[in-house]
Amino acid sequence: MLAKAKAGTILDTFPKYLVLNAERFADRPAMRHKDLGIWQGWTWRQQLDEVRRFAIGLSAIGLKRGDKVAVVGSNRPRLYWSFAAIQSLGAVPVPVYADSVAEEIAYVLDHAEVRFAVVEDQEQVDKLLSIAEKVPSLKEIVYDETRGLRDYDHTHLHGFEEVQEKGQSAIEASPEAIAQWHASVDQGSGADLGVILYTSGTTGRPKGVMLSNDNLVKSALHGNAFDKLGPDEDIIAYLPLAWVGDHVFSYTQSYTAGFCVSCPESPETVTEDRREIAPTYFFAPPRVFEGLLTALMVRMEDAGRLKKRMFDHYLAHARKVGEKILNGESVGLLDRFRYLLGEILVYGPLKNRMGMTRLRVAYTAGEAIGPELFRFYRSIGLNLKQLYGQTEACVYITAQPDGNIRADTVGIPSPGVEIRIAENGEVLYRSDGTFVGYYKNEEATRATKSPDGWVHTGDAGFIDGEGHLKIIDRAKDVGKLQTGGLFAPKYVENMLKFFPDIKEVVAFGDGRDFCAAFINIDLQSVGSWAERNNVSYASYQELANHPEVYRIVGTHVEAANRKLAEEPMMAASQIRRFLVLHKELDADDGELTRTQKVRRSFIAERYGELIEALYDGSTEKYVETEMTFEDGRKGRVRATVRIVDAPVFGVAAAPVMEAAE
Amino acid sequence: MNRHVDPREALSDGDGIAMGEVLLDVRNVSLRFGGVKAISDISFDIRKGEIRAIIGPNGAGKTSMLNVINGFYTPQEGSIVFRGKERQKIAPYEAAASGIARTFQNVALFKGMSTLDNIMAGRTLAMHRNFFWQLLYYGPALREEIANRRKVEEIIDFLEIQHIRKTPVGRLPYGLQKRVELGRALAAEPSLLLLDEPMAGMNLEEKEDMSRFILDVNAQFGTTIALIEHDMGVVMDISDRVVVLDYGRKIGDGTPDEVKSSQDVIDAYLGVSH
């Protein structure tokens, strides 16, 4: 029926793509897995066979249309096959984070009412058995790895191979079985539920994001087109199965584009395995890129003098021209030649070391990547880009297009995605990938998704002059100035914290006339400046109050204001008045969290007088503050803190004077 | 992926001893070094398929006992029956050839060699081609190498040490070295595995891992295991029967519960005023 299908055929479910791929890519690799030290491979035709036998086996042990099936484990071919097998029967896979504790899994499984579970090994089987009482719906468990499970009661426990054998014997018993399976595949449609992904959720219980086949297929196709992904890509699957990113990159895009997915030997061998596979398409959160770079730098420390000099020299050159070359801008012939030399001597070997020799497209997402880190990878010629996405959007909201990349934005709207900035600065989107709803949680669905399909991201941001989206803060932290302008504290604070002299900033402005800030100097950086300039000081407090230090901080605030003025959305948030705090914000005093995040409300209470002083126009204020010393004793610090005005720029400049005077 | 190994299959050594019958019998063994009596008149047996622990305070003669079993020491009195064959003197290599493998209290690996090579070294007994075939390499020697490598890879998979396959052993942390050493002993496919303090110097998590591996080896390959261990929690948890030594004498023998409640054992461990 699909014999005449061409490469461009668009289908609406993944099992249909599997059948198609077994025809069009028949003997091309679909999946690899390193086992006993050797890469084992499966072609698309073999993959179809594996999935089909497993699916028929699953229906033999009672899986029915509409059932939910938990999938728990690390990246292994059989777990990926189970996605297609489950979908082919009209059931819905529910991937679960393998490292979740039993209680969390119990909640998700019970909430999703899973009837079956496909798991990796004994560890997961034990976990599920321990919560069996809390999940009354769970009937059968299928496991991949047999070790240690021999003596378990096998009435409701099945080995993956046994299930496949059941499928095989059903096929041998009646050739009808295959036709029936294909009929079941054809019965699936784009509107059917494709997968339920539970979001980890920093607050409250995880929510089950329902994505339809249409959501998944269309997003995957858009993604493929955006980055020109075809059957020749190679990727390595190493991120958690339950994370939407892995589901899209390692499953939906592989099935739609027809490329091969490689599963590492074990979670510890990913780096080594990636080197061997040399993926062409790669996705990682910033910490992976950071870890790679650190490992590299540590090794360079041990390198010989010549190598080190060569490394430093060519990296400096890469910083100069590497990004321009990557972006296709014009670069002088001599510089190009030197870059080529660098490629042979330094960049090439580096990329080889990191398994990125063949890399065509790499994405980083999840959190903001440091601009230095980002530039390093781009300068040595790796096409690293940023992506902004969500489970609710099938990943893609915005992505940076090739050749138009800036470190501080997350790119332009992905194909098929519309973006709108709400009144309060929150980013809203609407796309083909927009989720159906939260499973069994109407209330949350209504709160997140409007009837006409716009989804609230929870992030505040704005679109800059070139159409790139810039994320500034969590939407709930964003406030409004009296003048109506947007106030995004973290954005302002980060702008200042960019200067090494400034360690911590607390910006105020919500419901106020203008934006003002507390500033903590960085003792290390300012201290070394003081040493170089013969400025003597006895304590942090004294240094913080030094007129020269105020002057330096003032220039930083001025520079930050200049930058803020360039952004129409943020111009109103320029800092009009600031003070340098007489003590360091400290987790021991409750001013910071243990992870060094500012506790805004606590500070507002503790330093209420100082905040008032920022806004009542006074130029200095005497305060007494209790503080905890390092040995645990408590004491009081007294200080007269000076408050200084800062110049503002651009359109916002006019009303300034009145407000500040 | 883990290979399905049937324990009955692992009994291909064909010694005709059924599970639960005596595999090794220590009969009235005494060992002296000059005037020092390390072991005096000790008898116990190890049954096929069990995990047998030997415990006792420092200097009780536990390691000496293992050394007697694998032929490193020759006892002055008594004898040892292994697989129905009685012997008084045996060289360590003969013990190895007859199916006894061991690990050491202080890790004794080839530090400069990789994990893979270390475990491969444990396959020495399974290398039958002589020097000339090895020199020729292609043909039978290569086939043998591949078969042995496969076995080694299965052990690497079993012990979950894929990520250090090519790392020189000397660079590994202690806990992993212990695991590699266990791997090398397993490579000999022993019918009796002697473990000398497999968990010494490990943290709790490493101990739990190691306990799991010991139990898995026992369950999956049907290997009989005799182990010396100081951590009472571990011993009581994983062993089927325990023999207790003190000053070279046997003061207790039985299931963990029996041993725990024996007054002699309590005295030896907690100390009594004589």
C-alpha cells in the first residue's frame, strides 16, 4: 500500500512512518547500540520486524487500544521500539524519568492509569513492584535486561524477548496476524494521542502533557526542514527518555527524517561512544558543553609548552575570525589561511577529541548558556545554536537560524510558530506543536492555554529589532513601574553582574516611580583594584563606602543604563539611583538562598529603610544591621550608606529629572 | 545487554557434584610457621552453590585458611578434599586449573595494563594454542582470542565496568579495582571462588554494589563462593553459612543466625576477661 511512497510523503503517525521507512530506507541503518564493546546495528527493515513482533506480542498479553503504557529506563533500542509498538496498537506511551524515586513514579503511573509498563532492568522492576499497591491499574510489566530476574514470579512479568517470541508464534500460527497489525497501524490517525510526557515541575505535582500525533509529526517535520535534517544524520541518544527533547530528537525526528539513532553502551560511556559515532546533529544542555570544555582545559594544562602556545595562539585567532567565517561574513584571505592552519593544527584535533568532527548542527537549551562558552564552540567552527522550547510546544518555540546567531537571544520563531508578547511581558505562542492539554487537569490546561490556542510560557521576554526573542525573567517576577514600563529585575541585575567588580545586585521598581538598586561589590575584584591603586581599607564596609569605589560602580551603572536604553522594552528599567551595600549579602543571614539566589522579599523587609531612602531623594542614610559572623556569633554593623543618582539615556531620559529630584 | 546464562549450563565442569553437596572438605587441617600455630585442627566443608563466609578477629587465621585451600600454603597436618579428590599438597597453578580462583586482600592487579587486559589475563587457562600458533595469529589462535574476548566482554557487561574498559587499572579508584579483580577471577570460570575481604576499604554504596555482584555471580553462574569479610552486616546478609575462627581454632559454624547467637562467637568478638 505504501510501495509507491516517495521520500517527501507526509504521514500522520510514527508507526506509519516506520512501515514507510522499511520500504524507502530498507537496508539503511535505523538504530545502533553498543553491546559487548561492539556497535550492533539494525536496519529500518529489521527495526520494523522488531517492533512488529513486539507489538503483536504485547497485544497477545492483553494490551488494548487506548491503554497507557509506562516506559522507564535509559536509552536503549528496545525502549525506543516500544514507543512505536505501543503506538501501533493505538495505545499511548508514557515515558517516565528512570532516576525518579518510587513515590514520584507511583504518582505518575497512577495519575496516567497505566496498564502496562516496559522497563529496562531489575532495578526498575523492583521499583514498580514496590509501588504496585499504589498503582492498581498496572497489570503487566515487560523488562529488557534479564539479569537477576530469574527467580521472580513471572505471572505478570515478561521478558522483552518472550513477548517478541509470543508475537512470532502468533505470526507463524496465522499469517493474518501481520495483516491485522498493519490494519491497526492504518487505524491510527493524527488526532490520536501520541504520547503523554510528565513535566518535572519545580512546584507542585508533575503535569501530564498530552501531545497528539499531529503535534509530534508536524513539529518534527518543521524541525527537520529548519535544519535540513535527512536520512544521513547520525545522532547519539543519551538524554532522559521522558524529556521531550529526547523524544523529539531521538524518536520523532528519526522516524520522519529516517536517520540513525545510536544508543550508548552505558550512561558512563557516553563521551567515548560519542567520539566513535561522531554525530552530525547533537543536542545538549549547557552543562555538557561546559564539562567538555573544562575537561579539555584541564588536559591542556598538562600539555607541553609548544602545544600550549600553539593552542593559545590559534584559539585567539579563532576568537577573532572563527565566528565570522561560520556566519559566512567576509574575512580577509590571510586570516582565512591562518584559520585553515588552525583547523589542521588545533581546531580539528579538538573537535575530534570531543566527537564533533562531523557535527553539522548542535543545539543548547534548557537554561542560558554563558556567552564565553557559546562563543568558544562557535569560534572553532561548530554550528552551535540556541533553542527555546517547552514540552507543551513539542520543543520548538524559537531557534537560531544558521548564520544569524547572537549569544544573548534565543532566535527567531520556529517554522509554524506564532509568538506574541502579552501585556505583562509574558511570551505566548501558538503552533502546530501546541499540546492538547494536561491529562486529567482541566484547570491547569485552562490556565495555560487559551481557547484560541495561545500558550503561556511563564517566561517574560521581548522581541528585539531583528525579530529575535530575548528571554528576560520568569513572568511572575516581572513587575510594572508606576509609569507603566516593564520592570524585569533579573534582567537588570544580570546586566550589572556582568561586570566583575559587581557581585550581587538587587533591583527594585515594581509599583515604584523608577528602578533603583542595591549593589554588592566583589571583594576579590575590587580588592585587587585597591591594592594596585594604593587604596587602603580595613574592612569590606570601608571599601564599599570608598568614594572611588562609588565612582567605579557608577560608571558600570551608567554603562548598563546605556545598554538598557537600546532595548525599547527595557529602557524604562534604567537604574536612576543606587547604593553600595555596607555588608555582603549572605546565606547565613537569610539574604541569599543556599544556592546563592537573592531572596528579594526578605531583603525588602530587612532593608526597608534603605529602600525608602532610595525613593525619598535622600543622599545618605544611617543604618544598623544585624549580621552573622563566620563563627556563628551575631553582631551589628552600623554604617552611613550614601545614595547616588545615575544618568539615564534615550527616550526615558525626559521624566527622569522630575522623578529623581 | 545481558546474556541469559543457565546455571545448570555453568556446571559443565562435569564434576558430578549436585547442588548442595560437599564441594570442598577441609579435614583436621593444622598449619604452623615455625613455632607459630596459624591454624590448629580445623574442619569444615563448603557445599556446592553456597556462599560460605569465614570470619574472625584479626590474626584468627582466615587468610591462612584461604591460602591453604588454594595451595599457597601446605598444611603440616590434615587434608583437603576438593571435588571428591583428596590431596595434601597442591601447587597454586594446579588449584587454579582444578577450578579454584581467588581475589586478594590487597588488590593484586597488573597496574599498567587496562581493565580489559587484566581480565583477559584471567583467561590464561582457556588459551590452548601454543606459542607458534599465537605467533601465526590468523586461524585457530585468532578464533580462540575472539571467543575469549567475548567471554571477557560478558564479564565486563556483568560487572558494569564498560566505561573503564581501556583505562589502565592503576588510575582507577580502589572500589573499581576491586571490581576488576573480581572480574579477573570470574574470567577463569571457577567452580570455587575465594574472595579475601572483597569489601575492605569501601564506602557504603560500593559495598552494596559489591554485595549485589557477589549475589548475582552466585545466582547467575551458580559459582560456589567462600569469602572472608569483616563487615558483619554484609556477612550476615549475603552468606548461607558462616565459619568463625579465633586464634587459629574454629569456634563456630552454622547459619548466620546460629553464629550470631553463639556465646563463644560473642565472646571472641566483644572480648571477655579470662
